[in-house]
Amino acid sequence: MESGDLQRLYALHPSGAERIHLDPIPDPFYSLYKRVEPGIYEAARTYGKGRIFAYEAHERRLENGIAAMGYEPALTDMELRQALQQAMDDFPVSPIKLRWDLGPKPFTEIGTDARMIATLVPRPVLPDWVYEDGVTLSLNTDLRRLTPVTKGAAFAIERNRVPYGTRDHYEPVMVDEKGYLLEGVMSNFGALIGNRLHTNPEGVLPGVTIRTIMQLARKSGLEVVREPIHRDQLADLDEAFLCSAVRGIVSAVRIDGQVIGAGLPGPRVQALAAAYSEYADSHAQRVYP
């Protein structure tokens, strides 16, 4: 199978999904979106063949984004579900990383009159060191979501200008003007001080994954507090993590040069990661029959 066949782009119509063939095939998550007017999007991974965890939460967040941006919906709920499921079922491998975008106008720049498109690639396998050693995060005071209620494609392009994905710079965490940690540029952020799990309630994307993690944390006996961490508190953290629908939970062992806890993935974050993975897999469903 040619590598190009594992980077697919689909137009999402009321009648279903239609594959778009571009030559050459652009990077499906960054360079492609420099060719079109950016809108809003959602992203997820599949479990097994074509099953998504918490699709309804992604759907609600997209609807909130439509309202915040003043867009007109392009598809009904059932039309979008059907088109996404067709695209997932058509993709030759699993699991899948997928992203579906709604533009302010049709994506004519890439040869379709559809206002919704989906990009599908194989879900990336993270390096072993991410799980075994944990990751190092930096702090960033320049980047900020202008509309935190939704995923904006313009922000996704902007964040790509900042180094990330390496041992020394795995992901930047945005910091507000008062010094409080908001979220990663691609993930929500959480931290443990004693028996308390801290998450930021304001100025961040309402994460689908972090919501489930908070529920699992409460069941495990942790106290969940909706209070952000200040950059001056980094030395007090026992454990920290990033989380997203595509990657799940990743332990953070160093932030802005400060070693977190013992400098290794902590036991409670590892337990939450295992619990989340099992829960998401067992509750993932097809979005259309």
C-alpha cells in the first residue's frame, strides 16, 4: 500500500463522504489548512474499526463553536455522523487519527463545494520514551486561544510555529498574564498536589478527555479541584500530565526546567492513564450504524 493512500481527505456532504484526491498530497493537519480559509474543527482517534469515544461531547463542542463563530451549520447531526462513519469505514487501517473541519465557506481551493471536510491518517505511535520516561514541557506566554470554547484551525496553524514533539520540548503549556498555567497547545493540563487533582476551569478548551479523567479520578479517591496551577507552584507538584482524545494521558516530569516529583511518571497518573484507556475503549461506539 502506498503511503499516500494512508493520508486521506474527504468532503462531507449531506449524501455522505466523497474522497478528494490531491497531487501532491499535503500534510493533512497543517500545510493543507494554509491553502484554505481556516474555520473550526474537532479531532479524535478510533478504537478498533471505526469506533469513537464520547462522540456526543465532540459534537456539542462543535455546535458551541458554530454559535461562537456565527457560522451556519453545514450538515445535520445525522448527515455528519453518516459521512464520518463512511470515511472511517473506507480507511484501510486502524486505529485512525481523524479531524473534521467546518469552514466559513466551501473548500473550493481543494476542489469541493463542501463546507465540511475530514482528514484521516493512521494514529501515530508515540515513542517508548514518552511513556517510560515522561515528557518535558515548556511555558509559553505568547500563544493564546482567542475563542477557547472551540478548536480554531487558525490557532492550530499558529501553534505549529513553536517547537514541540522532542524530548526537550514535547509541548508548550500556555500561561496567562497572571502566571497561571492554562493548557498545552494541543492538550489539557492536570497536576496533582497531595491527593488533589488540579485542572483549570477558565480560558481553556473544554476538553473531552479531561472531563472523563476527572470522573475516573473521583472514583479512585482523588479530590478534584477546579483551580489552576501558578508557575510559582511548580516545585510543589507531585505529578502532572497532558491529555487529549488522540494521545490519551502523557506524564509530564519536567516543566520549565523544574523537575516534577521524582522526575519519573508517577503512579497515580499512570493508574489514571490505564483506567482512561480501558474506559474509552470499552465505551467507544460507531457514530452511525
